[in-house]
Amino acid sequence: MKAFTVLIAEDDMLSRMILERSVVQWGHQMVSAVDGEAAREVLQSQNVDVCILDWDMPRMTGIELCKWLKSSESKVVPYVIMLTSNGRPEDVQAGYDAGADDYIVKPGDLKYLRRKITAVAEMVCPEQPERQKASGTADAGLTPLDIHLSNARLLRRNES
């Protein structure tokens, strides 16, 4: 599995530290930002594969950042996971409408988050099927929508 660069945009220090430690333990590179504007600056200057965005951040919300990422202004198209305490059905829909690829309500399950990042990594750089089965990562919770979104992102990356 390919090691990814994961951007964590979270203004809560404890939540950010837990996510940072987890992402590094999972074998990925990590960069973090304390607000949405700092996250946008990272995205403009670095190649990021996966973004984990909180909704409620100063200077730019996760929703605003997600909309910017999916706009024509942005040349990067990372996989976006909203990780937020906003869990009402209309919040979840707003997250997907803004362009999030996945939506996890806090407190999120770190095992689920890891499976999602692993699934994205395996779509981009798949291992041999025998190794996937042996490592227990063959079924990482992928849905047909996940595969479609991944393919669309790869196509958009290749066009830019």
C-alpha cells in the first residue's frame, strides 16, 4: 500500500494530536493545520492525497474549504473526509453537497477512518490480491460510490 500524505485540518488541539499520531502510526505522512485558511495554504503549496476536515474552524470552515477544493480554482483533488460533530442529516447532506467524499460524525471511530484511508490508498496503488487477503485489507468498506469518486478524482488529476 502506498503511503499517503494526509492533511488534518482541525482547530481542537487534542483532536488534532490524536489524529496526527494515528495517521503517522498507520504509516502515512502527515501535515496539519489549525484552521481552514492555513489548510488552504498547505493545499496550494504541497501535494496532499487525503484531507480530514473539521467543519467548525476559524478563518475558513471545512465546508468552505471543501467547496474551494472542488472548484475550478483548485488544481489538487484529494479525497476529502469531513470529520465533525455536526451530525444532523441536513449537515451530512451539506457536507456531501460541498464535495466531501466521506462524512464521519465525531466522536469518530479511528478504525473506520483507517479503513477509509487504506481503501483510498489501495485504489490508487493496489497490492497483489493475495497480499490484500493475507493482510485482511481486501474489504476496506468500499462502495461503488467510493470507487466512482476515486476514478473521477484520478481523471481530474490527469487532466490538470
